[in-house]
Amino acid sequence: ELFTVLPSIDAWGTLRFAAAPSQSGSARVYVRAEDDGGTDPSSPITNSSSLHDFAIVVQPADRAPSFALRRNVSCLADDEVCGCPALTQPQNSIPACGVLDAAPELD
């Protein structure tokens, strides 16, 4: 769903809606204004405008992807020394070390 609050226009012409988080896309909205009709009994009573439409376009957010690695490490060879890789540098500096349970966890 593109909206968490569907588009609506109040009596003063204020458009209100709320885009759903992490969603993008477009929606075409059709509007017809209506009142209680004319007051002159000799004129045809027309209480509706013609149908008008417009588009609401929700652009995708420009966010860098992110993830967090678990910090469990294991030495793959008995004669190597392992250290825990830095959070900002998930690649191991020692080839014999590996990160266990390295499934990325999305924010």
C-alpha cells in the first residue's frame, strides 16, 4: 500500500494524506467538488463540478543500504591467531579467520 492515510480534501480545499514508510509509486486521484445546489429556482440546479484528476508521486528515499554483522569469529586453522574484525571493517585481515553466523541483519 502506498498510503497509510488515504488522500482526502476537506471543505477548505486542503489535501491530506500520509505515504507509507519505505514505499514509492504514484496514485491518480479523482475529485469532484459538490455543494448544496443553487438558490435561484429559475436556473438549473447544478451542485457538482466536473471531474478533475491529479497525480500524487511518492519518490523513493535515497538511503544508503546498511547492515550489521555478528561479531562471532573462529580460527579456521589451529596455528593461526585470530582477532575480531572491526565493525567498520568486516573483512578479515587474517585469511585463516572467518566470521561465524555472518547472516546480515538489516536495520
